[in-house]
Amino acid sequence: MTPFHLHNKTVLITGASSGIGKQTAIDIAGMGARVVLTARNKERLTETFQDLPEGDHQMIVADILIPEDRERLIAQLPQLDGVVNSAGVVNPFPIRFISQEKIDETLNINYEAPLLLMAGITKNKKLNKNASVVFMSSISGQHPHKGGVMYSSSKAAIESLSKVFALEHYHLGIRSNCISPAMVKTEMYDEAEKGMSKESMDKHIEQYPLGVGTPQDVSHAIIFLLSDASKWITGINLRLDGGYLLEAK
């Protein structure tokens, strides 16, 4: 059997109600895994759950930033062979407009939520030996842009978190890696498109030799990192940018 399969693995996916998280959940289940979905929006999470192929899957509605929700989520989790931390937000603001509220809006979801979740999961020993954890970063973490002070900072923090997690858990065979996509056609892409002129958007897209990515481009990379095919990989940041940084000025 190919080492890329996910049979007999149970994987938790956060942010599974939309975008990359939703596609990842569907594709992981399609590779034979049992998936546990979580997100705040019950209606949209249910839509994802209904799109899954048949299997012993689980859906848990929870806001990870609410302690009671997080504790309830962790208590209901089965033993896990993988975790995909895919929940995130983009709140672009120039530095001069940054406030404590705006800092909290981004850091709470993009950094604190996955950190607190993984702290609870490890404290409660929910990860099996040889499990794989994937954190969602962005090329903005290492290649920031104007107006991206909070988003870029939160993603840089996630990359450090992933490496520290790898260092603290390798003795258990548990791996931790980051995925850093560039522009992907999700709801965030649609919002960016609304905020830019067609000329500006077209000019930006031209900088992608392989074109703008799709959620499935990202989910396939995540599947690789969850599978036994990547069992000798930990602590890396896998960039998915369609060649963007080859052309970016």
C-alpha cells in the first residue's frame, strides 16, 4: 500500500467550516482517515460534515478561544494521529491604525487559539505516538507586506510555535510542520479581490508562474505531512506559492 494513505488514522481539523480547512477535511477523509471537524459556525460546519465521504467521522462545534468550549472539545476528542490547525483571519491595517483591539482580533485567532489547543491536547495526552501536527502559516510570515503587520506577525509566531512543538515532542515520534501558502482562491481571496482594482489584482496574479493556488493544492501538501511518507520530516516550513517568490519584486 502507498505510504501516502491515511487509513487507520484519526485527524482533527480546526477551521473546517470553510476555505482550506473545509477542503482539507474532505480530502483527508477521502484518503481513508477518520476526521474530527471543529469550528465556531454550526451551520457551515454541518455542511462540511455532510460533504464527507462515509466513515466514522465526528463534528464538534466549539470556539477554541472560550475556555469552556476548548475544554469540552478536548474532552470529546478521541486519540489523534494528526492535527491540522487551519483556522485563521486576515485583518489588514497600516501600523498607524493599530489598536489593542485589532491586535487581539488577529493574534487571538491566528496564534493563541492553536497554541492553547495544542497545550490542552498534549496535557491530556490525546496525541498518539508518531502523530503529525500541521500548523497553517503563510508566505507573509517571512515575506511581509504593507498593511500586514498583524497578519505577518501572527504567522511568523506560528512558524516558531511549530518548531518549538517539534523540539519538545520528537522523543515521542510526534512531528510538527508548517504550511505557508501564498494566494489561494478562498473567501479571503474574494475579499482581497473586492478591495483591489482589477488592474492591481491582474498585476499581482501575473507574478504567479503556476497561477494562484486552490484549497486542494494546499490540502494535498497537508496530506503528505500527515502521512507516513513524510515520517522523516519535522520542524520545516513548506512554502506553497506557485513560484511567486521567483517573480516577486
